[in-house]
Amino acid sequence: MIGNPRTSSQRKPGVSGESGEPPEQPPIESENEDILALLVNEPHVALQSGQILFTEGDPPSCMYVVKTGALRIRSGGVIYEDVGPGGIVGEMALVERYPARSATVYALTDCELVAVDEARFSALVADAPRFALRVMQILSRRLRAMDRRYRPEPLVAREPLEP
């Protein structure tokens, strides 16, 4: 095991689902298979269900790719997204280099993750440009989802602004 996820054994509300049963592992989305293939032989971090990976405000050092299991991204009482195999979390740490995590991430199920530090991230971008494109697509999708939360009505096309 590598990395330094928090070792809190406290469970978060909603971790085991409404029925009391653990959530099923989400299927691997086809576009995420490429990410997993790049990291198949990398060492992994193991998290138990309910364990915190990182907390909002923590200093970032790497991003994580989910090999198995499911993670939840949340800030306060707002759940942003559940992430399954091939998905990524903490990517803003490497793209933006902001000094603090913007959300808390914890395991919904037992998980195996690959930690990707800045050097490995740069190597992946250089060796597999599709990796960089996939990270940008994930960032864009998450930004659009947040935009919809704050502006739920569709944007109406307008005439271009005159210079």
C-alpha cells in the first residue's frame, strides 16, 4: 500500500445506502478503460468502506484513479459525484496546483486506488495524450454539472455580442 489516506474508521452518513446494504460497484465506463489500462501494474492504495481518502482543505499531493470499488465526492451536505473504476478524483491538485482540496472524498465500498503524483501525471500526459484529454473531459463534465446546479434552466442561444 502506498500513499497516506486518512485512517478514520468513522462511517459517513449514507455510506451504506438507504437500504443498509453496501452499494454495488459501478460498472467501468468504456472511456475509463483506457485510464485503467495505463495504470494496471501500478501499486495501489487500499481503502475500506467509509474510510476518508482526503478532506476538503487538506493540502494536495496527488490525484487518484479508482481500480476497484466506489468513492463519493462531497462538500458539506452536497454530494457532487460517485466515482467508480477508471474514474479519477483529486485531479485539480495536479492541473491547478491549488494549495487545498476542494472537497472530501471517502469510500462507499472497499476500494483499490492508484495514486498519481505530479511526476507520474506528467509522464502519462507525455506518453498518452488521450489521458490528458480524458482528464480535461472529466473536469469539463464536472464543471457543467455544477453549472446546472446553479442555473437549472437551459441557456438560450443569443446573437453574438458586437465588438
